[in-house]
Amino acid sequence: MKKFILLLMMVLTFAIFTATVSGATHQYVGPKKCKMCHRIEFKSWNATPHAKATEVLPKDKKSDPKCLECHATTKDIPEVTCEACHGPGKDYKKGSVMRKRDLAIKKGLVIPDEKTCLKCHDSKKCKHVKGFDYKKMFKDGVHQFKHKK
């Protein structure tokens, strides 16, 4: 009986650890939470097609899961927000975490790279994607959004 209880405790401990490490607990918070500290980035993002990604879909595609994989962050967040590229923010959104890059990454912050962009900006995946050039979109690791005046 003791061996069974010990084995059960080990399995439960492993399951809890795996769920925590795998990011199973990360939740989305929405762009307004990001805006609280990242006003400039929010304003820049809001002027991009990402902020209105579902609006460009034809009416019959606005609820198509295949289209929404790229045109929405989640079913509850209808635009391509910060978290679509940086990962669900609940666990890393606090200033005390964000000031420590390694800790933020440990808590789920994704540092996007070309692979991140190509999950959606892939002409093989979607015939509507044309002319995406990662090197033009980023300069010194900073996204080159075109600002509306």
C-alpha cells in the first residue's frame, strides 16, 4: 500500500510539473492589458492590418476556424494582438516580471522570430498571402510598422 501511495504521489507531482512547464496554465489577457505599459507599441499595432485582421475576411469566412487560425488571437480576441505573437500574457504581464526578460520568457513570453511570422505569413498555407519579406518587416529586431497619421 505504501508503494502504491508513493507511486501515486510521484505520478501526480510529475503531472502537475509537466502541466506547469508546458504552459498549460498560460491564459490570454487581451491587448488592453498590454497597452497599460506599452502605449507606443499599442498605438503602432493599432495602425496595422493585424489590429483589424478579422475585418478583412469575407462575411462567410469570419467564423471559419481555418481562417481564424491567423486572423484572430483566440475565438474571444478577434484581432491579431500582441499575444498572437508573444504568447498568452497572464503569467508574464506584471511589470516585476517583464523587467526581467529571462523570467518573462520562463513565464511564457515568446520572443518572435521569422518562424513565428511564417506560421501565418505563408503563401503555401494561404493563397491570400503575397510578398511577405521578414527582413523588410524587421530592422535590428524591431517591427517596422507603417504608422497612420
